[in-house]
Amino acid sequence: MGIWQSYRLRLQRKRWLIRAFRKRRELRAVADRSAQIRPGDILLFCTQRNEGVRLPYFLQYYRNLGVNHFLIVDNDSDDQSLAYLAGQSDVSLWHTTASYKRARFGVDWLNWLQRKYGHGHWTLVVDPDEFLIYPFCDTRPLRALTDWLDASSIKSFSAMLIDMYPKGPLNDAPYQPGQNPLDIAPWFDPGNYSIKKNARFGNLWIQGGPRMRVFFPDAPEKAPALNKIPLVKWDRRYCYVSSTHMLLPRGLNLVYDEWGGEKASGALLHTKFLDTFAAKAQEELQRKQHYAASVEYKAYAETLAQHPDLWCKWSEKYINWRQLEILGLMSKGNWA
């Protein structure tokens, strides 16, 4: 990368940080328990809207992994989620009625909170329908991973987004609060993925899976990106650029080995496709707060009207992280 391009990226990072500083005014503290945060705590940052049915299992899952404190932005929910989160002793909660789209789809809000509270901590940024899987997660807590990353001088950890889905129509099995969504949606596409390198930011760009196969069969280039870097040893100089797809400084995006080896990586099991999804897609289509004029949600709404079955003869049922490693969807690298 040339000196001029490097200089431009530094300027862009400063602009994003200034923008996040300004966007802090849109956040109103509902339950600020950040004084509980201790040095070395693992922090989870999240934006949510009307995810009350998902939150009990989501919080318990990450508590069990080893997250010490949750910092959550509620984007004007009108279900029970705001009150529920306010009552959780390990959650700091902010509320906003501002535009999700004009906050760069929530990135500005979380960049500010991470800058203020995340400096020096391992921070995890996920949505309420995303569940981190990493090597040895069945026997080792998240702190074992972050300790190894610290010892290896690794500051960022990637996780490919894997869309999970049920066999049969989405409405066949109603989801209940506190339920493991994988009990309903345990299937995924073991292949059908494309990958390329983003020359400007240095990150990998991955597309495919059931969303490309079912919702964007005629325009695969419009399918959502599946590359994520959700776990970072945060520094106040850092910022996310686009969701958790890429960061600045650019070096944080180099989560792969270009010389034929493998770096450790994980997966985010994405449980969007439950019986709640059709109503969610219609709501987001009407709100028009998502990327590219909500083209993704237009595709969802049009296809869901036909009651599709995302399962196909190539679908594979999720067993554990070792299965994903065998399939090449994640790697333990040299972490033994």
C-alpha cells in the first residue's frame, strides 16, 4: 500500500472517530452500570431493536462463554426488550430514537461506546442472533482464547458468519424465549462460498450460503457479506468501518495467512431464520433503515411470501466446531 493511500486511510479513521464523538449526543443512558467494569473484563457491545424474544438466551450464552459486561444500544424498541435489559445487573443500556441508517447502521454509536469503555479490553461486537464459536469452545472459556491471543500478540480475531436454518418452512416451529435457536435451526450450507480480497482495506470479502442461494440467485454479487472480525483487543484509536466486516487501522483486517498457513479463526452461527423473521423483515422494509435502500430486506420479503424451504440436499446439520474446521469454515491454527 502506498504512502498516499495510507495517509488517506488515517484521515478517514479520524473522521469516523470524530463522527462517533458527535453521535454520542443521540444516546441516552437508561442503566449505566459501566462503573462495574474491571481491568481485564471481556466486554460485549451490541445494538438491538425489538429482540425481546431472543435476549434471554443471547445473554446467557455469552455469560457462559465468559463475557463480563454487556454494553447495549436500544434503537427505539416498542416491545419488552428495553425494560428487560434495564433489569439485567451486568448490562449497561443506552436508548436512542435517532436514525439507525444515519448512524452508519449503528456503527457510530458502538464506535463511541467502545472508544469510551473498551480501551484496553477484549471487545466482542455481535447482534442478538449471532453466536460465536471458536476452537475448543466446548471445553475452554473465551478468556482462554483471549489469553492465547494476547500471548501471541494478535489483536483481532475473525469469524465467518454461517447462516443457520430449519428443515421445512420457517413458521413450522415457533421460537420460545430462552430456547436455544439451534434446536430449531441446526442446518447450514457446508460449501457454496466465494472469497476475494478487498484491496483498499485488506480484509477478505466472503459471500454465499443460503441467502445467496435462495434470496439472491440471480444477483449473487448483492448477497450479504459473511466476513466478520467481531473480537478485538480494543484501543481508542480503532474504529469499525462497516459493521464488523472491516476496521481501521488496516492491519487489524489481516486475520488470514497469505503464505499458505492458517491463522486461528472462528464462526458466528447466524440464527436469523426463525419464525420471527418474516415479521422482522416486513418491519425493516417499512423502516428503510438498512444498507442500499434495504435491497436485502426487499429480497427477503419477496421470497418469504412464497414460504420457501431453505433446506436442500447439500445441507449439513451442525454438530460442533470440529465439524466446521474439517469443512474449512474455521481453524484452530497453531492454538493447541
